[in-house]
Amino acid sequence: MQTFGRHVLERWVGLVCRWPVATVLLSLLLAGAAGWYASTHLGINTSTTDMISPEVPFRQHTETYRKAFPFIDDQIVVVVDADGPERADAAALRLADLLRRRTDVLHGVEVPSADPYFDRYGLLFLEPEALQDLVTRLAGAQAALGLLSADPSLGGIAGMLDLVLGHAGEGTPAELGGLLDSMASAAEQVGQGQPARLSWTGLVAGAGLDRLGDRRFVLVRPVVDDASLARGRPALDAVRAAIADLGREEDGQGVTARVTGTVALRQTELDTVAAGATMASVLSFVLVSLVLIVGIRSARMIIAILVTLVIGLLWTSGLAALTVGQLNLISVTFAVMFFGLGDDFGGHLGLRYQEELVAAGPGGRPARLAAERATVAVGPALTLSALCAAIGFVSFVPTDYRGLAEFGIISGLGMGVALFSSVTVLPALLTLLRPGPGTRAETRENVAFADWIDRNSQAILIAGGLAFLIAAALLPQARLDANPLNLQDETTEAVRTYRDLANSPDTSPYGVNILAGDLASADAAAERLRGLPGVGQVRTASSYVPPGQDEKLAAIGDLALILAPSLSAAAAPPPGDPVGALERLQAILARYEDLPEVRRFAEAVARLPAGAETAAALDRALTGSLPVLIDRLALGLEVERPATLEDLPPSLARRWIADDGRARIEVLPDRDISDSRAMAEFAGPILAAEPTAVGAPVTVTEASRIILASFGQAVAVTLALIVLLLIVVQRSATGIALILAPLIVASVYTLAASVLLGMPFNFANIIVIPLLFGLGVSSSIHMVMRGQDLLGERAPGRRFGVDLLVTSTPRAVLLTALTTSTAFATLAVSRHHGLSSMGILLAVAILATVVCALILLPALMIQLERMRR
């Protein structure tokens, strides 16, 4: 078979070198066609979930859940924060109004907290003790609330304080100190020209009407185009434009709105990955060119290699579009992979060409003959290297890790293309351009390094063995982090906001969802789940119907008898003289400034500049949210019957009960579980109780299991196929062991490096070890096969180690390893941690391989040769 293969290669290279112009023109024509087809048919998919086979159980459960509640997952979440609950409510509602105008890119907009259901029945959600405390405090403030209800203006504030402070001798209410202090802060801000708004809901009603704090959510359903790189960008641009409009409005002052959610995260990741991959592809091409310039020093040779690389890349792109049809977060790096690996073939062939040019003596050989001889000489090693690299790439194809399977198919085809272009296009270009010997003509045999290896081979093996043992001791610390959020650029708004939500159990996006047959089954399952470790809240549709309503209704009824007449009083029109109201307030405060609670507020009001503008600003700051409190109290006191499921607003009910009656259960953690190990601890007991559970913790946990299983399977397949291939080609147990030994040592070094660099394995860089075997074997193959050739040719008295290390093969191994690791290292410029960590670890793996191939392997071969002799 080897003889037949060499004969076929000789005939083929002879043909392309005889017709070099036709070969190059036809190659360029095919490259143009392939590039056009790829540009029109090759898409990108950034979903990390889709990187797992849809046939695995958790993917099927997720699809069933999405069909029942299709609008929950694919949405934009706007987090609105303000300086008070009233401001947050107003800002969220105003933003929703602005967003509803963009029907071209938005399907719908909701503000879950704004439904009147929560204002009407809000008091019923309190615990009995908290409700009784609220009733007591509001009853004590009945007179003050009555005055404010009748006149919710600066004049009403003055009258209320005159009433309350006039009874200071009977004891100042405890809440009055907090109210006066807040008023003083607002007055100081007004005096400094800053926007201010006093929150009456939090001050007077406490937690009873302020359960959500100062944060609200606006849920947006966008129009997305999965076939476009700008999948959700138009919708996100519309949301950000509306946020900007809100900020320019007067009521938008003091309000912040941030964008997150699955659509924002995926679009951010898509943009980051696309930008990083593009930058890395260009940078890898440039850096590979620079390394070739330094290593070869022949402009024509470098041009020939680079043109061959570009043609091969375009061919590979066309094949990718034809076979797979899309790129994912890993396969988007195929261009970097091709530049990093394709130049290996060109480097070996080019350096061998230079060696053949000067091998015949002073006159040298003609370029065509040197190109033919070089291609035939390195062809078998290149073929074996390409096959081993392809094995490393396609080893994930049989696994459930579809993301790496797609990457393996594209890159495996790329290795075939790189081999074919190297023995077709490159010899034709060498024949046409006729590059000179370059570094081969300038270099004198320097045996210093070779002699050092030969003399210290035993010590080198001992040092390498000790380093291997130290690295092996670090292996238990290597870990997998399958949380896709940890791959993204943490400086982006979507990621920062998502992490902020994860800090609080109430807003954690890491909930687990379960689909039950009906609400009764959901409620029963919820009771069982509440006792599991790590579980915080468990919600169903029933969670939005207050418990123990009869007792609470009685307490609310008692409060209504006291407050309702005061709250229903007709509000007086705003006073026509705000300056007069401010003067009256100043006079009242001056009378009571001896009271410690009053002094700061009195001083702040006294320092305010005179004028209608200042008085109006203070009026807005102190009373702007007062009507909201009055209205919410009045509405909450009107409830006369228990709330039922039928009272739930449709927008809320459809988030918990599907059209076919199936009910949703949501389980939230009791802490931040952003770490994938914490997710596994949280999801494990839930999956044991409810195997059909879905959600981010389940996805991360199950994906981790699948990735680890796929990793083990891929490593086993890679090793088995490489060994089988080496058996067929080598038929020498010693040769096979020499080729594999550096790979095993380098893989242990790489795993240890991941620990020392604090770089856990993830969705993307998990491919490093299988690729190390598939790609790193090339260096070992070239060194071992060249050594075997020298053993058959070596004259007596010559030192084997020196003879091996002064050939072009070690220089080619070093040059190609530098170009490959340089190309991979360019991925580190990406702000996507999956791509950057993959590039860094691949570069480390290749460098570890070349160290083993150029230092440890020659030392081992020298020792074995001495033992043989």
C-alpha cells in the first residue's frame, strides 16, 4: 500500500507540476465559487443548548416545556431601578408605553407588577403579624393621612406637620423621625439643584405596599431572525432607544434601566464571538506570515504557502456550508484552525523543498524537480499527520456533543483540504515562482543543540519524568465549568445585569421549572419540593392567591372603617401660591426646630433660595408620590371578598397554566448558584424527585455529564484510531510507542497548565486534549519517520542524535509548531472566554507537544539507539 500510494503521489505531483498555470487557475476558480457559496449559505448559531444533541432526555423535556410556554424563554428583560417604588412603577409603565410603539420589531410588552390585581389584593399577601403591625401604624396616622388626602401638596405637608408637631408633648410618633429625615434629604437635594422624590409608600405603608422594593421588570417579546447574525439586534436597538428616550424625559431622572434576558445574552455572545473570531482569523494570518518570514526568509516561498492557505480556507468554507450549514460557538474558529494547521503542511514541504534545492551540490536542482522530490518525500508523513489530525477532530462525531461534532466535521474536512492543496496547489506554485533556498542557503550546520541533546539525553529524560510526576499530581484539581454565562464577556450590560439578578434568591434567573398535569398535581409536587436542600421559594399559580384570607379580611375591614372616610375626601386643588406654602412650612418648622427630629429639616428648608421655581421643585420632591400612596391605600381597603384563581390577570395566569391545563412549577435557589458545582448540588435532588425538570441548573448539570462522557469517548476513539493507523503504517511497536509517548506527556502537562492558569475546561476548550493527540502526533510522526530513514542510511561512526537534529525536520517541526501555537493564541484576543481559553490551552498544548517532540523524544530515541547497539 505504501508503494502504491507513493506511486500515485509521484504521478499526481508530476501532473500538476507539468501544468502549473492550469492547476493554479482552476484552483482559484473553485476557491471563488466555494467562497461565494459559503457567504450565502453558512449561518451561525450561538445557542449553547443546541450544542447538545436534541435526542438526549433533558433536551426533549426542555422542548416539551417550551411548547407549553413558548413566550417565557425567548424574551428581553429590562430591569428598571429608581429612587423609590413610585418612581420605579412610573418609569416601568412609561417605558412600556414607549416600547409598544415599536410593533415592527416587538411582539408584546408586559409590566407584571403593574396589574391592578396586586394593588387590590396586595395587603392580603402579608403575614398576619405584619398586616396587624401595618394596621396599627396606619390607624395611628389617620389624621395626618386625612389632611394629606385632602391636600396632597406642599401646603398639605405644612398642615400635617403643624398638626403632628403640635402634639409633640404627647410623644412624637417613632415613624415621624424617619419621615422628617427623608424630607430633609429631599430638601437638601433640591437646594443643590439635584432631582429628588420622596417615597411615601415606603415611609408610611412600609413593606405592606412596598414588597417589590425599588426595582421593576419590563418583559419584552422580540421579533428574532434565527437566520441572521443580527438575530435580535433590531429589537434590542428598539429597547435601548426607548430607554434613551425615557432618560431624556423629566420623569426619567433618577431612573436606570438595564437590558438582559436570553435574547440579549445570545445577541451579545453572537456579536462577541463573531468579532473575536474575525479578529483572530485576520491576526492569525498576519502572525503566521511573520513567523514564516522569519523561519523561511524566501518571499516567493511565503507567497506560495499563503496563497495555498487562502485557497484551502475558501474550499473548506464551501464544504462547511455544504455539509453542516451553520457555525456554532466552537466551529466559528475553523479559519484560525485552518491557518494554524494548514501552514504545517506548507512549512514541512517548503523546508524540504529548500533542502532538495541544495542537496545536489553547487548547481542545485531545478525548481520543478525539487518541488516533485520534496512533495514525494514528505507526502507520506503529511498524509499520516492529516489522517491523525482528522481523527482528533471527528472523534466527537459519534457523541451527543453536537457542537464539537459539527466542528469536527468541518475541521476534519479542512485537514483533507489542507493535505490536497499542499500536494496540488503548493507544488504548482513552487514550480511557477521558483523560490530560492532561503534559510537553507544561509544556515551552516550548527551542531551545538544537537550535541547537547546527544550528550545529556539521560539527564533530559530524568528531568522530563520528574516534571511529568509533578504535573500528574495536579490533575485531580482540573475541573469542568459548563455554565455558559461564564464564557461571556463579563463587562457587557446583559451579563452584569444577569449576575446582579442571580445575587438575590427572589430574582434568580437560575430557577428550575417542572411541568405538571394540572394545578392540583403542581401544588402537591410543590409541597414535596419545598423540603429539598438548597431550595428557596417554590411557586405555582396558587402562589398568587393569598393564604389565610378570612382573618386578614377582618383586619383590613377594621382599618377601612378608620381610614376610608379620610382617604375618600375630595382632594383640594393645588394652591395657587407655592411660595406662600413654602413660607408657611418654614414658619411651622421654625416653631418646632428645638425638637431633634425637626432641626435638620428646618435648616435645609431655611437654606433654600427664595422664588417660585424653588418652591415648585420642593413641592414636587415632597408630594410627587403622595397621590400614588393615597390611591393604593384606598384600593387596598376596598377588598371585601377573598381573591381566587379566577381573579388572576390573564397575563399572569398564562405564565403558569398552559392552554391545555398543564401547570408550571418554579423552584428557586436559596442563594447565588452561579458556580456550576453549586448548580449541580441544587439541581441533583430536584431531578431525583422530578426527572422532567428543566431550566439553567438542569441544563448545566446534564450538559456537564454529557460533555465529560463525550470527552472520554472522544479521547478513547482518537487514541484507538491513531494506534490502529500507526499499526497499519508503522508495523513497529517501538515506532508506535515513540510516536505516542510525547503525546501522553504533553497531555498531562496541558492539564496541569489549566490548573496553574486557573482556566477550567468549558463548552469550547474541552476539545483541547483530543486535538492534542490528533494534532500533536504530527511532530512525533515527522521526527520518528525521519529517524527511521536515517537509521537505514547512516554510515558507521556517525552519531544518530546529531544526524537527526541537524536535518530540516526538527526545524520544520519547530517552525510549524510556532505558527500553529501563534495562530491558536490569537483566539486569546476574543472577549469570549470560551474562545480565548480554547486558544490559550491549544497554544500551550502545541508548545508542550513540540517541547516533547524536539527534546524528550530525541533523547528517548538516542537512548534506545544506544541500547540497540
